[in-house]
Amino acid sequence: MHHDPFHPASGGASTLSRRRFVQGLALGGLAIGTGAWRLPAQAASADARTGPQVLTGTDFDLSIGTTPVNFTGRTRPAITVNGSVPAPILRWRQGDTVNLHVANRLPDAMTSIHWHGIILPANMDGVPGLSFDGIAPGEQYHYRFRLGQSGSYWYHSHSLFQEQAGLYGAIIIDPIEPLPYRFDREHVVLLSDWSDLDPGRLFRRMKQYSEYDNYYKPTVGDFVRDVRAHGWAATVADRRAWGRMRMTPTDISDINAHTYTYLMNGTTPAANWTGLFRSGEKVLLRFINAGAMTYFDVRIPGLKMTVVAADGLPVHPVTVDEFRIAAAETYDVIVEPSGQDAYTIFAQDMGRTGYARGTLAVQPGLEAPIPSVDPRPLLTMDDMGHGGHGAHGGHGAAAGSDPHAGHGAPAAADPHAGHGAHGDGMQMHPASESGNPLVDMQTMTPTHRLDDPGIGLRDNGRRVLTYGDLASIAPDEDGRDPGRDVELHLTGHMEKFAWSFDGIPFASAEPLRLNYGERMRIVLVNDTMMTHPIHLHGVWSDLEDAEGNFMVRKHTVDMPPGSRRSFRVRADALGRWAFHCHLLYHMEAGMMREVRIEEASA
């Protein structure tokens, strides 16, 4: 095994190096030479006090290149926009037409920018191979589109792993009409994950050893404890089920703070990004998760947060202590700080291995106590949609547990392997999953889980946001019942780090074809033990409740393990669009489809 000073197996980790790796440097950011020197603010670095530079207007010149950065004590190259990680905040106005001239200054790599959640023509969407050819070194591309929406969005590269390397930034679109909520001050809070490893190397490591960051596997002590709690038979059966799936209940996220340093507005926890407030103000915080592979659980100890927008669009206000934000999602919240001079914005990763943090304060330089990360959660068979259907005392039996099934091949849920569900409530599966060496498990009893805050957030003593809390202020604009349903299964093989829809990776999949103007329903079933944020480009995803009623309009729909969720789509955007998991390495490993919206043939 190769030596890594941050991996305990290497014997080289120390408390100090581990702390520096997780919390970063107090002056981490853009680097000159090999030191940790910070460039002046006019160089468009992410400043710990103010965050990234803000660009306004309708005409923008964006230059993509490489810039050395130092977040952890080691200088590494980042891919930057105008020399900045994150990229500059773009401030637009609803109704305007924006012109963005994007120049590729990389010496030997194609590049692109995708405007995430922005409704625009297909040739402006920025996905190489679908929307356009990409931007070659030394060339530039002129993006031009009209803004029919407002709210908090973001932009990022759609070329290989450039997003992970630093090519991401926030978009704020100011509305023409007054918003249904009032605020006195606002801050962008852009969350992301940084690795000193070359992202391509990190992907190869995942393919070779997908459990590299999973240190917390069950021990003999855990076994003894579970025997006392659940009995010998149930505990042995549970371990066998996990063993047959070649997984462990600690596989919460593929990559965590053993590899990543988490950033807030491009600032390490030690550097402490600070947003200012005056006591009694209503402060709007625009949370954007630009993490390549990270779910963040966000709270501000001592402050309630009122969620007023999701994925850029207003929702009926709901007040919470905490919310989970999937990769690519955005949430706008209002807080009313008073009574103390500083509050910690705390964003721990879902696997409880690290955190991003910043401070709301009445003046720069203040801090508030930083909470400890919560206890590490453990997946159960019920989390994965197998609850109550086995002989494991409530743990359930996992698909793939057939002793006669071949290595890596799951037991079929149904001899016909069709879509939908049996009369007994058991989930059926597409034939392409059956006996597939790229599929290591299937869910048997998926549920919508819309009122479930998620693993690690249940019964934690705090009021946690759920999808069931979200209700768009605007009604369903289409109003029609869907004319047809399309069901897709999220599939994967943990050991091989293979990800797909219906067991078919992107390179082998036929496009999903929609007729222009039709109203249809997409049903997603998560057959894996991982969470997946699913993003359909070009059109909105109108999430439904368990009865098929419209709930909330989003551009990214989170899919927890063992979940079955549906959303309506109005196919009103001609062209070729990407449809994929927004965990970057899952997308690159195959969990992506092309969606073609075409005029119906006569």
C-alpha cells in the first residue's frame, strides 16, 4: 500500500498533521511560490473576511487557468476563474440578457462552464459532447442567454474533474418583483471540498480501493455489544447480510475528511470566513453546496434558521435548527442574530469526519464556540429499503443475499424483473439489473422518505428540515397530469466503484427521449446504499409527495438509500441534456444519461 501521511495505516499520521489537514491553515488560500502567502484582495482571492470577488452587470470576461493554492500546508495547483477559488460571485438581474466570454487559458485541457439550475437554450448549457464541443486551449466561448428566474444558483465546470480542482462559483439573480420575504443584509455561504490529491488520481484510487476513507469498520467490540442488544442469531445474520453485499454499515460517504479539507467561501475552518451583522437585523444566508462529493449538515448554534427558498425558488417559510444540503442544492435561510456578538456557522459532513465553519459577527476577528461533530451514524438494513422483510428481527434481508447467487450478482427481486411493485409491496426491478456484475444490491421495500431527515439526523434533539417541509409558493405552472411514467433505478457496485442507471453505465446507455411539450413523470428508485443528488439539466423537476401531489420545484432531487421518489417534468426545452448524479465521481463512473427533448414525429 502506498504511503500516505494522513492514512493511519501508513503509521505517519500525527495529531498535529491531522488537525492541520482537517482545519486547514489560518491563512490558507492562493499561494505564491511554495509558501502560504495570501494575495491581496484585488487579486480576486477568497478573502476570509469578505469571500470571493463579486462581478455585476450583463457582460463578463471569465478566464479559466491554473493558480497555486495552499489550504493545508502543501502548495497545489487549482483550476480557477480569474485566478480565484471559488470563482467570482456573478450577480445578475432577472429579465436581463447576460453575455459571458469564457476563455480557456489552460495549456493542455478542454474546459467548460455549466450554469447549474439556469433555464437556458441547450447550446448554452455547457456540457461537452451534448450541448457543445467544449472550449479548447487558447479559445473562448460566448455564452448568451436571458434570465427568466431569480434566486441563488451556481456554476461549475462540466469537464472531467475540474469542478473538484476549484472551478465553481456562486450565481445570485436579483428579482424584478419583490420577494415574499424581507431581509436587511445578505451573505453567500458557498460550501465545498478540497483535496491536495490530483482529482484524476483520486478517482483512480476510488476505482482501485473504494473503501480507502472508510476507517470505521465494525470491530469485535461492536459485535459483542450487538449480541447483547439483539441476540446472537440476529447479529450473525446482520453481519452475513453486510458481508454478502461486500459493504459495511459505516459506508456513509465515499470520500471524507480523511482526504478532504472542507471550505466555506474558499476559506478553511482555521481561517474562519466571517459575515458581518448588526444586532436585530434580518440576515439572508444563501447556502450553496458546491462540494464534489460531500453532503453537509448545517446549523448555527443559538440561532433558528427560517428556510425561505430551495434551489433558487421561494418556499413557504419553515423554521428549523438544522438542514442537510446535498451536493448541488441551494437553500436560502433568514436568521435574526441578537444577544451575542458572534455565532458559528457549522457545516459538518454527513459521515461526521470533519466540517466547514465560519462566523456571523458584529465585527471581524470574533469567534464563537465550535461544536464537536456528532457521533458517527451507522446504516441499517431499513435505511437501505430492506426493513421488515427478513428473518433478522427487524433488520430485514438484503437483495444479493441469495446463497446461490454468483459473485457480485444480486438475487433478482422478481422472476420477470419488471418495473413497479408487486401486490405485496415488494419492489420490482428492470431486467438489466438481474445477474449484472455492476450491481451489488437492490432495494426490496423502498419508500418516499420525504419526512425523514436522514441518517445521522434523526432524533438528535434539533428540529431538522425534511423534503416534506418544502412547499413551493408558486403553484404547479403546468397543471396537467403526467401522460406517462418513466422509472429509473440508481444502481452501483461499491467494491468496483461502478455507478449507473438500471445497471447500464452512461457509455452503454440509450438516450431517454421526451416529446417536446409533454408532461411526464420520472420515478427514481435508489437500489444502492449511498445517497445520490440527481440533476436533470434544462428543465425543472417538480417533486411530488407520496400521493402524487405537487410539493416543490427543484433542479436537484436528493435520493437517500432505499428511497423511491417521483417528480414531474414539462419537456419544454428542445435539445440534448445531461441527467446525472451530482456526486462528481459517481457521474464519471457511469451514473449519467442523455435526455433528448425532440419534436414528436408525425
